[in-house]
Amino acid sequence: MSPSTLDRYLRAFLETLTMVSISALIAILSGLALALVLTVTAPSSLYPRPRLNKALSITVNTFRAIPFIILLVAMLPVTRWIVGTTLGTWAAIVPLSANLIPFFARIAQVSLNDVDPGLIEAARAMGCRRRHIVRHVLLPEALPGIIGGMTVSVIAMINASAMAGAVGAGGLGDLAIRYGYERYETRVMFEVIVILIALVSVVQFTGEWLARRADHKR
């Protein structure tokens, strides 16, 4: 492999890592906050707000129903307003984050809802404040499931970043389209697939290891 070819692969890989890491950070933090609000504002929960809960739930379901490629195009004006351009790695971060926030929020919400209600009731009976219950009971008990959701979300983001590369976002997807598809270089397409499989495998292994470490029940 020539130095120029190696540099091209390295640059595409770093662009994908940039897109995925920054988008994942935004989506996980925002999605977790949204999941917490959805959980604690549910009826019979810690801060029951049925109207707010229903409005947020409808909003999340609406965004989850939009395919990523359509969201990518629909958000072009927003992307241009935020980063000043609709092309490149940084422009892809905006729709990637918007696409994964509701996705991760629902996964995290399922984990939070699976926490044993008896633990929450016991904490309330001992006089714990509601914010302390969220911090010291709800989040720690749901952490293994939340980490599992993070793993699934990051893998989904890797797939979406490859799709974004097909419309000028750069990264491995762009490399596969421009060289593997448009120039009929099958080897490039195969090598990009191998790199993506390796990246997904590393993320999956790391996520499973962290989830096991966080599970105090084991």
C-alpha cells in the first residue's frame, strides 16, 4: 500500500472517529437527560407531569420515525446555521446527533423503567429526597442497561456515519463510495467493510465489558 493510499485511509478513519465520538457524546448526554425527564415525569413517578410527559413522548416518537437520510436532508438549513456549511465532517455531526438522541433516549428509558420499584419505595420510606433517589438509586441500578444502550447507539452511529459519507460528510463511507463504487475499485470497498467490522467489534466488546463491570448484581 502506497503512502498516499495509507494516508487516505487514515484520514477517512479519523474523520469517522471524529463524527462518531462527538455525535455520540452529544446524543448520549442529551438522550440520557431526556430519558430521565420521561421517566420521572410519568404518572405515579417521582415528579408526575402527565402533559409534559405526553408531549415529550410524542416528540421522541416523531423524530424516531424519520429515516436518517431524510433527516439529513431536512436539517440542511439547521446544519448550515450551526456550523456554517452543509458539507464535511462537522456538518454531519448535527444530523447524526439529532438522529441518535431520541433513539438512545428510548433505550435508556427502558433501562430506567426496569429498576425495581421496591427500591425506590424503600428510599422514599427512608426519607430520601427525590433528586437523591434519582442520583443514588435510579441511575446506579439502571447503569448496566444504559451502558448497553450506549453500545447499541454508538454502533448505529457508525452505520449512520457511513451513510452520511455518501452525501459529502467524509469518512469511511465517502471513501467507499468515491473509490470503491464510482471508480470500481472493489478492493477499497472490501477494505472499508473490514475496517467498519473491526470498529464495531471493538465498540461491542468494550461496551459489554463496561456493562459487566457496572453490574453490581453479578
